[in-house]
Amino acid sequence: MASRANATRRLARTFAAVNIGSFRISAMIMGETESGELQVLGSGHRASAGIKRGYVTDMAAATFAIRDAVERAEKSANSNVRSVWIACAGAGLASSVVSVDIEIGGRRIEDEDVDQLLIHAREMIQPDGRTVLHAQPAHYTLDGAHGVANPRGLHAERLGVDIHVMLADGAPVRNLTEAVQSAHLEVEGVVAAPLAAGHACLTIEERELGVALVEIGADVTNVAVFAGGMLLGLRAVPMGSADITDAIASSFGIRRSQAERLKCVAGSAVASPADHRELIPVSAPGEAGGDGAAVGPLARGADDKNRIVRAELVGVVTQQLAILTGEIGKALKGMGFSGSRAGQVVLTGGGAELAGMADFMQGALGQPVRLGRPPQLSGMPEAHHAPGFATLAGLCLYAAEDPVDIRAVGAGRGGVYRGFAKETGATALVGRLLRAVREYF
């Protein structure tokens, strides 16, 4: 306990993140030491509630689940948090690049020139009534030459910049932030889930050369293409791992909880010759019929001990995966990431944890595929070093990087532009008190 307290005292700052998914809501508290090392102080997760396909469908249920997940992380970290970063996976995410330049006249580029360029770029953003989640400079150009990370001190006739803009529908984002605020937390920032997952799973070189990130959630699969250090294209496929669970439940006439267990314990994306000889109990140990006795209705095609042939389970899984992979392939082709322009595909999200998923996708897409996991940070539980927690870890890594948003330039504040009004001082205290009164009284 003493060593942990000493480590906490050496932290320069802490930040917290919440990933609000349709299957699971997870929270993580991370600290950064004075030397820049990142440490996971605590984490927690629970079953999701009030969320469907990335949208809030029940405010009260979502708020309770968020508060519960954060409290579990706080208990694990032995500390409390007041504000969190959150991910947005639905809300009609769209990505684009805005390129602008200004005249320099061959002189040396100063800080004022860069600020003037970014302010000019800010005026060029046209959200058309949608919410701007991010508007970040990806890289600069000098007289049309790309790939300049920092133009200050260099000479050029014209200075340009490529701005990565991420848009979302306003109402769903407001619902997410309100659910978090109703859980007595301030929203530090809203980050597009593909950006957060990319921070956790992709190397800087991959993002520069070109890579596709496929994040398979419970209800939504986000397909994103990175190149030149930016997220250049994004498609949302309204399918996910929950559709596989539903297909299993429908095919065998069993409960969804049983289907989920079968998928996780015995499901696979790759068949083997032994599958036809292996019998799998439908009921878990401790459930009615879980000891081998035939209790209650049998699953469709099961024997008298309510066991099914594993090959039949794998057949249902692969049939559903073929549909999902077909949609992913269409999304990649629509973004130009196919044929000779195709490259590495990185699978992440909870759905990527299904056994044999990378091999199945590689065969179906005809492209190299690997699993994307978050880095093994100090203090991170081994269970969180998995694709299903990539977005959560990526949120903390994004917060640690603290990227500049061009909307903050010239506004008297640096760092990340939050994109919505933040409560401060007495206003924040009153707001939290009112929310507490509404919930408990």
C-alpha cells in the first residue's frame, strides 16, 4: 500500500476514460508520471444497459451503468475522478480532410504564421449542422511539398496544412454526454471510437503508409482507413458480434445468454475435422441441465443430454461471419482500400476475440489481417490486453497525447477543444447537486 501511495504522489497528472458500448461499459483511470511513463491505476467494467448500436436508448439505465463502471474503476484505483473522456462509436461518424494554404513570400515562418493558417482553416470547416468532434492539423506543406511536421523556422512561398475533420450527428452525441453528466461526471472530451482504437492498435508507421482498422463491436462494425497519418475514410456497418449470438440462439432455439456462452467457449471462425465428433453442452455448469441431465426443453438438434455437435455451431458462426465479412469488403472497396491499393487490415473490438477470426477474415478478404491489441501498459490487467479493450485504452492514450484542435487556436487556451460548454466553478457544483437531487429524490 505504501509503495502504491508513493507511486501516486509521483504522478504529474491523471485522466479517466469510459467506453460506452452496446455489450459492455468499461472505465479506466490512468496516470502519467513526471518522467512521462503511463500507468493504469484502476479499471472496471460491467454489462451495458440503455445503449443500442452506439446510441442511448434509455437514459436512466445508461446513466446507472456508466456510474457503476466508473465506481468499479475508482475502487480499483483507490481514487475518485471528476471528469472523463468518452468514445463515440455511432452517431453517423464521418471523416474528411480540409486542405488550406496562405502566402508567406519566401520569409521565415513564425508562430504567428502558423496560427493565422489554422484560424483560416477553421473558417473553412463546413459542418452543415452537424457536430465537429475533431479538427486537427495532420501535417503541413511547404510550397506544395507534403510531410512537414513542424514548419516553424523554415522558409517558403506558401504554407499549407491538411486538417482532419471528424463530424457526428449532434443529438446522439448530446445524449451520450448527458448520460455521463447525469452520472455526476464532467465530460473532458468526446473522441471518435476509430481514432481512439487507432491510437491503441496502430503504429505511427502504419498510419502513415496506409492501413485499415476494423473494429467489431456488439452491434456496429466501424471500418476505418488511415493513410498519411490521418483517418481518411470511415464506414459503419450495422452488424456485429451480437448478430452471431442471435443467429446461434435462433438456429438452436435457445436463450441468448446460452448462445453467448456457446459462442465464447466453443465457437470458432475456423472449422476442424474433430468438430463433427465433439459434443458441447448447451447449458453451463450449475444451470438446469448443466450436469448432463435433460431438464427442460432441449436445443434444436441436441441429444438427450442437451448437447449439440460443435460442427453445427461452427457452421452457424461462419455463415454469419461470411455476411459480415462481405459488408466489410464492400466498405473497404468503397474507400479504395482494395486490389493493388489494399494493405494490412487490423481487427479489433470485442468481436475480434472469437477464435480464428483473423484467419477467417484474411481468407475472405484476400488481404493480410492481424489482431489489434492495446499496448501492455504498467498496471494494466492482463484481461484488458485484448482487442475488446482497445478503444478504452486508446481513449487514455489520446488524452495523454492531448492533440491540438484548431478551434482552440486564438481562443486563449491550448490543447484539446472540448466542443461543448464545460461547467466550471460554482456552476459545476450546482449542476452536480441538481443532477444528484433528480436521481435520488
